[in-house]
Amino acid sequence: MSATTVTDVHYLVGRQTKSAEVAITAVTQLLALMEICAVDRGVLEQAIALGLTDEGRCGAGSICDEVGAGGDRYS
């Protein structure tokens, strides 16, 4: 998944629960299960070059899988 997913989860859980602590716990659990992929300009350009134009395949996770950008973990 992309780093923006992590920030989205933090925001949504925090908003729903009104608790920063619960939001951090949710993000911590998510990071224990998933890898964060780097999606930068080069990765997006590769996705375009591969013809990944439909929404289902152009999600950040799919782009990472298709162009081999997965596996980099950022904290």
C-alpha cells in the first residue's frame, strides 16, 4: 500500500473514534501487516508506459506490484 493509505487510515479512525491513541494503534497494526511502497513520479510514469489506465489497476498498490516498486518500508 502507499503511504497515503496510512494517513487516510489515521485520519478516518481518529475522526470516527475521536482518539489519537486509537488512530495510532490502528496505524501501528496496519504497518505490522502491510509493506509501504514508494510511489513517486518515476513509478507513475512507468505505470503510464505499461498502459495501466483503468482505476482498478492504477491504485497505488497495483502500480507497486506492476512496476516492482513494492517492498520498500518507510517509517
